Amino acid sequence: EDTVARIAAGEVVERPASAVKELLENSLDADASRIDIAVEDGGTELIRVADDGRGMTESAVRAAVRQHTTSKIDGLEDLESGVATLGFRGEALHTIGSVSRLTVETRPRADGDGTGRDEAAGAGTKLVYEGGEVTAVEPTGCPEGTTVEVADLFYNTPARRKFLNTTATEFAHVNRVVTRYALANPDVAISLTHDDREVFATTGQGDLQEAILSVYGREVAKAMIPVEADGDELPVGPLESVTGLVSHPETTRSSRDYLATYVNGRAVTSDAIREGIMGAYGTQLGSDRYPFVVLFLEVPGEAVDVNVHPRKREVRFDDDDAVRRAVDSAVESALLEHGL
Ligand code: ADP
Ligand code: MG
């Protein structure tokens, strides 16, 4: 039955980037103000996510790696937002730990709002979880917050391990995930390091423009144009607002990776949104060129279909056409205002 569980885990944790995404979400959920992510070999050898969030007591961290444990009671709210990570509640640590060697070092914040407030805060705990078994729990000296290390991902699922791509490709997936969260959370200092080289670090002190500067650099940041459309500035349809930044048509890349789009705060991909963006630029973009885009859509939950698959970020709308038109119109107005 272990084998079946491991195969199921491999279906959910597809690659290093999926583990990074879950760990990063946990750190944000834990109210972290800084999150440092370091990966080695594209994340296949090591993923380390260190946060200064609430932390966990010993009993909380023991519970956290069990199946179906969650300290979060907002499941219903997530479902109503229409774009929850369905089928993954309370499963991430357990699932990742069943296909890797997982180490958690954690210490509750001294202000005592760590999970399991009955226990004395202050002491740190190190828990080792390998292939689905807790193999060590010991006290440790560590700062407040939580550091999760995932080593040797898929070491016990050789077929899945073999399926992994090159270091460069796996790292590109990790980079895209971390970038998306960094852009959506400019008030959290998020850094990404690959094989000891810092890829980017946001300050956690600024706005979206400053996060773009940290992530993509000065040239791109300078080329960004604000999009700000709501209410009657949008065509009739399900969208309540479209806000963010898009690049001047001369500042492009040949990859869709730089289209960062969000629905109700969650990173998503959507054909309708992408087609709306591309439609607004029209022929101003060269062939196979894509702008830099960071765009936030607000939509009533009932207008969004749930994910096609729990680990994918693809969304569908009840009225894809209306979404495409609204995005097109919002981005086009922004470009027009800049004489483009
Ligand atoms: P979920 O996030 O759906 O609750 P997870 O398996 O991702 O499930 O995490 C299980 C639990 O472990 C969380 O509910 C939370 O209480 C705790 N936890 C995980 N990561 C952290 C972290 N970085 N800081 C504090 N608590 C955490
Ligand atoms: Mg989680």
C-alpha cells in the first residue's frame, strides 16, 4: 500500500516546483514577513524554504506531517473564491515527505500565536520525516519561524525521478512559481537562490513596481505601464476590476513565462486572459513575442470554474469571451493612454 501511496504522491507533487509552491504557500499562510528559498540542482537535490512566520510547537509539527491535517479552517471560503487548490488541504507536507527526506526546524513566535498555544513557546523542534515515516524528533536551537528542507525528491519513486527534466528546466519552473508569489506579495521579502547564486530578492517594503524592479531588473521596471480599470471602465461582464502593470511593446521576451496573471489573488493561467492581453497589443508585438505582464483580475467566485486539475493553475470562466474582451479593453486603454 506504500507503493500506491507513493505513486499517488508523485501524481500530486509533479516536480520540485510543485513542492516549492506548497511550502511557499504555507509560509505565507503562517504570516511570514520574509521567506528565503534556496534550491540545489533545480530543486531535485535540495529545496529549503525558511520563514519568520508563526512557527510550530513540537506537537503541531508532529501533527503537520500526518495525512489530512490542517490547522486552517478557511476551506469553505477558499472553495467559494472559486480557485482553491482543491484536493490538497492538509496534504502537502505529508505528501512531499512521502517522496523525499523532509526536515522541519521550527520554533513558535514568542508572542505565542503559534499553533498549539497550550505549550510553552521558545523551544525549537527538529523533525525528520523520510519516505513517509517520522524518524527523529529532537529539540533544537533555531530562530522563530520555520525552515523546511526537502532533500532527494523522488528518491523512493525512481520512475518519477527519471521523468524529471534537466536542472535548467526544473529551475525555470521553480523560478516561475517563486516569481509569481513574489510579485503578488510585495509586502513580503522573498528571495530565491539557486546553487548558492542569488537569483532575486524583493525588499518586502514596496509596491508592485518595486517588486518588478527586484525580480526583473531596472530595464523592465522602467518599461511598465499601469493598468487600472474597474466599474464602467470595463465592458459589461463578470470582471469587477483589472489592475496591474504591463510592459511597453518594445520590452518583450519570447516566452509566456512573463505573463503573470491572477484571479482573486491566486496565480492562474487562462487562455481567455492571455488572448485578451495579446489582443490589446495587436500587431505591436513581433511574432512569438510576449510582454511582461502582472495583472490582477477580480471576479465574483461564481463566475470562475474550479481548476481542471488540483495542481494545475488553469482556470475557465463561465463566459470566457466576456473575460477576453474585458482584459483586452483594460490593457488597450492603458496602452492608449501612453500613446501606444
Ligand atoms: P495545509 O496548508 O493545507 O493546512 P499542509 O500539509 O501544507 O496543509 O500543512 C499542514 C499544517 O502544518 C498547516 O495547517 C500548518 O498548521 C502547519 N504548517 C506547515 N507549514 C508551516 C509553516 N511554514 N509555518 C507554520 N506552520 C506551518
Ligand atoms: Mg499547505
